[in-house]
Amino acid sequence: MLMSGLMPIRKTGGASKTLRKCIVNTTAFCNKAERKFLRPRGLTIDEFTSRQREMLPEEVERLGRQIQEYDPGEFKAIVAGIDDTGPHIWVVDSEETHCHDRNAFAAIGDGAARVELEFMLANHTRGKSFSETIHLTYIAKRRAEIASGVGAETDMFLSR
């Protein structure tokens, strides 16, 4: 869901601040807050916005306050790319950014330790081919699924 602009809402203090926070902050925050507070009530952020006049003001205030005070926790992402100097790997989290060029690999999440172990055991270096690296990534991810919290689904994106 991509949100832009200010949405028309009834003046309800908490809900107004909440939706502005949702618009200003990342889409990830909105998606997490929507899943936690609105979907159990059969609503999306857009429906919450458009149907506020049909809802009890106390319910709008309560939901708005819950979303506004919600802390989705730590955010982490791996960003990798190649420039004129070679390949680069960065881990970006909610507080700082770390370069992992020296290790030639990075892992995040509940299965990170298992993935890192697989890369170390394979003696992975910057000199390995793209196909070797992708294959090792797949193997390491599959083996990391034994860790609690690691699901079977994986998102990998390649952009040229």
C-alpha cells in the first residue's frame, strides 16, 4: 500500500495524528499497524479513514491511539549492489548502517546465525561467481528454516 497526501478525516485528535504519522513514516509501519489493529476488525487503513463517520467516536479515538503508540520494533534490510569498485553489501536497520564488504555476506533475522555459518563453512569470498553465491544463499536459507521464526517464504530481488 502506498500512501501519499493527507487523507480527509473527521477531527478526532489521535486518529488525525496517527494517519499523519502513517503517511510520513514508512509503508512498513502502516502495514504492520494495519495488520495488528485494523484487520482483526475487518478494516484497512483506507477503510478506517473513509468509514470513521460511521464508527463511534470512542472507537476511532481508541484505534487511533493504539496505532499512534504502536512500536513496530526493529527494522532491518540487506542492500547489495555493484559499482566501479566492485560488489558491496550493507545492512540497514532502524538505527544505523553497516558495511559487510569484508565478509562478503550478510544475514538478518532469526536464521541469521545459521546462514552466516553456512557462508563461513563454504569459505565464501568476494571472488565467488554470482551463480555460486545465489546457490549458496538458497542452500543457507533453506537450512536456516530450522530456526524458530524462519518461514519457508523468501523474497529476493535482482535489478540490473
